[in-house]
Amino acid sequence: MVYLDKIDHHVVFEPSETRAMQVTIHTMGSLSMIAALSVVGSFIYRGTWRDAGTRIVMWLAIADFFGCLGFFFGRLLVDSPFFCSAQGVLIQWGALAGVIWTGALATNIFIAVARRRMNIVDFKRAEPYYHIIAWGVPAAVAGLLFLAQKPEKGPVYAKNTLWCHFSTPYDAFRMSAFYGPIWVVFGWNAIAYVTVGYRLYHSQRSVSNIEESPHSDTSEARTQRALTRYIRKTSLYLVVFFLNWSFSTINRLENIILPEKPLFALYYLHSVSL
């Protein structure tokens, strides 16, 4: 029987369903952390971490590792208010930091290609500001949310159906301080990549022209080909981004609209998309 716990304000599923979701969370969390560490290890092993233009991908992987670490614990920490709150903070900080790093990646590409203004020196100059925003803003938001805590609603970060994050009485914060920024960044990423693709397609040395002249040896043509390959690879993050956050957002919206009718299928897809 599925019901809404009136004390802890979270959906309670059948034990078998809860177990299935928790096993999935631990499994997907482990795989995601391994993937993130593999990316970081590849940058270190190949020495590409020295390249300011692509190093953002490494910082993105590091942020994803911490976000996935928070998700990985699932409900293992729900019985400890301190560690449960710590898990909620880790998810809030790590997940949003990773999202913001995708925005930084899109910003670099947009300025370099659409505005034709950025080179490797500019990448290095911009990187400290990206660090301040990507790490600092999510940390500040995660900490400030404690100040919005109200005694009658309980703690902001508390046990939930899948893990420790925002408790149900703070659903407004969940949407405004977590999913809201995520989709704002996605919107910017989409605008940046579409704009860049449009500029490349309609430029005199567009991707189609280069492919028709594969033996072109001019420096501009080589640069254009390199940019095209780079954009094709990084634009995959946009697809992964959309798929990763769509199910969880739909599930949370369904929770708000129909709190008494939780759907196991949506919760399970939520647990898969770490």
C-alpha cells in the first residue's frame, strides 16, 4: 500500500518497491561516481588538465562526483538528523555545482565561436570566476536555506522517499532553489549551443564546407574543424542534461499537483536518473 506519511511528510511505498528503488540508487550512484572519477583520471593521466579550454569538463566531473555521492547514500542516513542534513546539503551543493559547470562550458563555447572574442588566455582569466560561481553560489544557497527553516515545518533537509533532501513542507524551496536553477541553466545551454550551431552553419567556413574540403590545410580551416569536433562532443552534455533531469522534475511536479497519488514508475525513473 502506498501512502503519505503525515509525520515525516514523505511517500511510503511497499517494502519491495522501496528496496528496488534503493538498490537502483546505490547502483546508479556507484556507476556515476566511477564514471566521474574516470574522466578526472583521464585528464590527469593524459595531462589535458593543463588545457584551460577543456579543463572545465574535469571540474564538471568533480562536481558530479560529489552530487552522485550524496544521492548514492539513498536512505541509509535517514535515522541521523545530522548526517541526513549533511546529505541534503551535499546533494544541493554538488548537483547544482555540476549544473553550473555545464553552463560555464556553454559560455566558453558561445563567446569563443558566436562572439569570436575568446582565446586560451581569456579561458584562464575567466576560470577563477567560474569557480566562484559554480562552487560558491550553490554552497551559499545550501547554507542560507537553513535560515528559512520554520519550527512548525521541521528541518529543511530531512528524510524523503528516495534520500535526504528537501522535506515535503518545503516543496516550494525544492522547485525554486533546486529545479528552478537547473532548468534556467539548461535554457542558457540550449540557447548557447543553438546559436553556435547557427553561426557555424551559416559562416563562410561552415562545417559543411570543411567536410567538402577535407584536405584543406589553412590554419583557419584546421581551427574550424577542431571547434566543430569539440562542439559535437560537448553538445552531448545538453542531451544527457535533459534526459537526466526530466524524469526527476516530472516526478516532483506530480508530487505537488497530486500528492496523494504518487506513481512508483515516476519514482523509479527518478532513482535511475542520477
